[in-house]
Amino acid sequence: MVHDERIAGFMALNYAKASGRPAAVVTTSGTAVANLFPSVVEASNTEVPMVLLTADRPSELRDSGAPQTIDQVKIFGRYTRFFSDVQSPIDAVPLRSVLSTIDHAIMKATSTYSGPVHLNLMFREKLAPDPTAWDHVNVLQGLDEWENGGRIPFTIIPNNFDDRDLSYEVELFNTLLASTNRVLVVAAGSLTDQDADAIRSFSNIVQSPVVPDVLSGLRFDSAELKYPRISYMDQLLLVPEVFNFDDDFIALQFGERIVSKRINALLSRSRRIVVSRSEDRFDDDHSVLLRIRASPSSFLLRLMNSVDLPLANGMQDLCELSGLVRDFYRERFTRELESNGVPSEALLAWWITEMLPDDATVFVSNSMPIRDLDFFGIDR
């Protein structure tokens, strides 16, 4: 249990990021609900599932000056995928209507355009153990199988997004590939563990290095996960002569947002292909040539069965240059540690990622901390 609603929202957000499953956030009514807004916006923008269960006063107490009452109806606006104002329990409404609403909400939270859903639950009395007469027959009608555990969930709603045929998208990619052998693979944000595994396998098979963004889940991979990667592309781009392919290369980007402005600028010069589950447009410089709506893991599975392997893409030298940056950082920051002086922000970013266990989960705030980890974090 988390006693602060704002923190509870971010706990749920990060649980879903780590597990791929939505967490339920339960709050009382009033301003407690408003404290969830920052985490709801973050979950919506990053398409992370979240279930918001907020208590509310009954309809007759709304706009009446009753304590602990604000307007909670669609309080999160466009940042939720689904909202339902669930009325106070009455005998005329069967419980199966609530179960059906819950299952629909979970489907909306976990579908391809995933994100937060909000069930606003009206109660006339607090959850005190006071016995109240109610119509068992009408309220529980049609729930025998569910009560016995034989019908869970109450309404089954399959999600077949990953089962669809991607042959047209793969054909388009191969057509573009015929014009150049230079392919830069970029792992961006909002990837699942399954996506990350598929990208590692693809990189090994085609011998095309990966540029791992700090939000991708691949940036601080263990050295035991051997696949070609360019962890310090941001630094290499400070030297214009390093990347001299002009516009004659394909950037195959998996996921959505990228932290580095220099890498974004580089990709805007490419024949940019973005593979993402999202329905939203992540193309702020309007440079995407082909946008493929699919899970990266599903697309890569089909692509590896059709592309000529390996790809001789001319990017391998960048891996060696990235390794030189890694060695320089290790020498520079080791000396700084041994000097026992006041640690710099750069040193802290390097040292924290150096000390991380392989299975660690790290929460990083916005603005400079996320950029420090992206730029100075260790390449294992």
C-alpha cells in the first residue's frame, strides 16, 4: 500500500512498464483523484496500461457542497482510453453489468493503443460493515458460472493484433533495402521484453549494430548479451566526419521516442522506417518514410524469414569507435573516483550504471538526469 496518491500513480506506471500488466490504483474521492494526473498523462503518452479505481460521492451529492467532492467525471480528459461513471449499487442493476464494464475497461487498457482507463465508483455510504438488505436474486442473476470460477473473465475479448499478416509491410521494407545496404537499427522507447529479445536476435543474425536509446531497455545490457551495438552514437555525432553516409542509409527504428537530439537529427536525414504498436504519430521532424503498425517482435519474426542475411551494412566501424568512447569514460571516471573529490553529475551517471545488477530496475526523472544517463551511462 502506498499512502500518497501521486506516488501510487507512478508505482502503478512503473509496475506496468516492468511487467507488461496493468496495476490498479485505488483512491478516495476529491483531490486525491487529482493527484493522479501526472502519472496518468505519462501513462497515456507512453501507452502504458493503468486501471484507475476512484471512489466518488453519489449523484445526489454532486454540486451540493458536500465534503470531499469535486467533479471527477472525465477528470483526466483525453488522457484515458476509457471512462465509466459506475453508479451506486442498487437492486435494479445486476452485478454482471459491472463485470462487463470492467472487462471492457481492461481490454481498452491493454489493447494495441494501450493506456490508462478510469472507473469512477459512486458510493452512498463509506465501506463500513453495516448490514443492508438487498435483492440477491436480481443482483446476482446470471453469475452462477462466474461465482464458481468457471467464467473468468466474465467477458472474453481476444486481442489478435500480433497475429495479423505483415507480408505487405515486409515487402515494402525489402523494396527499400534493395537500394542500399546500409541499415542502422535503433531501439527507442516503449519496447517490451519480447521486443528487446527480438532486436538482439535480429542484430546478431544480420550483423547490423543497434543504437540503444536509454528508454529502450537495451542501453545497459549485460556484456553477456553479445550483439553489435553503438551505445555512444550521441558522442560520435559530435564529430561530423565520423558518420559520412550522407542520406544513403535506412534507419530501422523500433519503438517511439528517442532522448538524443543529435540521433533524432541523424535519423531525419535517413530513409526512416518506424515499427511501433502505437496509433499516434511520433514524427516531430516529419521525416518518417514508412510507418509500420505492428509489434517489433512480430515484424522481426517475419522479416528474418524473408530478408537476405546477413546484411553487409557498413556500420561495424561505428561499434569500434563507440568502444573507444567507453574505454575513455572508464579511465576518466575511475581517476575521478580515486581523487575523492566532489562527484560530478557525469560521474554519478556512469557510476550508478556501473554498479547496477543485471536485473535491476531504474527510475530516472526527466530533464537532465535522463540525458545524463543516456550520454554518460556505462556500455557494458
